[in-house]
Amino acid sequence: TALTFSCRGLFLGPMERTNSEDQESAGSPTRLDFHRKVRLRRVGGVARVSGLTMVVLGGVSLALSALNPLSAEFAVSAAILALGLVEWRLGRRLASGDGNQVVRLVVNQAGVAVVVTAYAAWQILSTTDASVLTLLERPEIAAYLDLLDPMVRAEVIDRMPGLIRLVYLLIIPVVWLGCGAMSAYYFFGQRLRGRVADPP
């Protein structure tokens, strides 16, 4: 019996130590740190693309509304441009390995949703029959309406205020869903889940 235990310890001892070392190396701080940096770079890249997209959209909208700097369009365009710059900057920091920027990215996405919601709500409240009629009287729009049958044109003009309000009403849940999805990706995308592979 003693000989059996001795032989077992002789042959199985090194194998048990090897398995133990493999298990320790699988969850070693070096490997976890490597894969966390990979995830941070990936999420940071998405944040930079998102920020750059907002910068482009905000900049174009800002240029189009520059003739009326007191309008709501100018204000919301400037806000989206600023939020896009913040998003891009935070994404760059996140990609460099600063995981503390995740919460700030989530807050920035909430800011985008709030700005768009405020603008949509303002459009819903400010859309009246008179304002829509003024819009439709613009030469570039009136030219198309003149091509319609008078009865059809009258029906379009009558329904237009309600359609505009409906569009802006639908924008509100869509923007919150989109910003919520981005926030969830920022928050959960940088977290390690499951078994990780060996670094190259």
C-alpha cells in the first residue's frame, strides 16, 4: 500500500502541479489585463466613430442653420456637434486603456437623447397650421404642390401638421432606444465574460 501511494505521488504529483499552474495562468492578471485592453480598444473605436458621425451631422446642420443663429435648429446642431466632440475624445481615451471613461460615455449618450427629445418636443408644440402653411408656401415646395390636383393638394395641406407632429413623436422613443443600446454596449462591451484565449 505504501509503495502504491509512493508511485502515485511520483507520477501524478507533477501532473497535478502542471494543471494547477495552467489554471492559475488562465486567470493571471497579465492575460486579463491584455484582454481588457483589447476590449477597451474595440469599444473606444466604436465611440470614436459615433462621435465623428455626430460631429459631421451637427456640423452640416449647423452650417445650414447659420443664417438664423437664434433658431432651435442652430442650438440643437451646436449641442450635437459639442456632444460629438466629447464622444470622440472620450472614445480616444477609452481606446488608450482608460476604463474610467465608460460612465462618461453613458452620460454623454443620455445627453444626446435629452437634446434630441427637447428639440422634438419643441417641434411638436410649435407646429401649427399657420407655421406649416408658411413652410409649404416656400417656392421650392409650392412648385411640387402645384403639380397636384387641387383636391389632393388641399388634403395634403390639411394632413401635414398632424404628420409632422407624428414624425417628431416617433423620433423620441427611437433616439432613446438608440442611445440606450449604445450605452449598454459601452458599459457591457468592455467587461470580460467567459473564458479568454491566449494573447499572441
